[in-house]
Amino acid sequence: MTLGEHITQLRKQKKLSQNDLGKKVGTSGDIIGRYERDEVKPSIEVASKIADVLNVSLDFLVGKVAVEVDSELLKRIIDIQQMNTEDKDHILYTLDALIKSVKFKAIA
């Protein structure tokens, strides 16, 4: 999927018009349309603003990753990453056990 196709899909999911997205990003709806048609590529700054408005990562917007990490989940991951090693290990151990339990329930 192209950058323009991603922008279009995500914009429609958020029920935003091209003009709405343009206003939130600081550009026009016409320019958003040109991005969506892949006629021009946004600067990294504009692409970052688009990703923020659409509540996705820049990597997801440009198609570098196929799975989007929810921003709330990402905040939690960052919090865990900043903890000391012992606390981080305890949290990850517990999280691994919970994930295994959910997966086991799904196949049972």
C-alpha cells in the first residue's frame, strides 16, 4: 500500500474530510488530496503531523511496519523500558504469563 493509500484509508476511518485533515495538519485539503493520489510526497515534518492527527506512528503511515501499535500501549512500553532492570524483568515475566494464558484459552 502506498503512502497516499494509507493516508486515505486512515483519514476515512477517522471520518475526516481532506479539508479537515488539512486544517489539523496546517495545510489545505487540496494538498492532502495530492498526497493521497501520490502526486507529491509530504515533507517528513508534514508526514509526522499527519501521523499524529491520524493517531498512528510514522513507520505505519509510510508502510514500514504492517501492524500499528496503539498509542496507549506504546506509552506503557516506554514506561516499562525506563524502569530498572529488576522491575522490568518482573513486569515482562508477568506479561509473558498472561499472554500465554490468553493464547492457551484461544486454542482450547
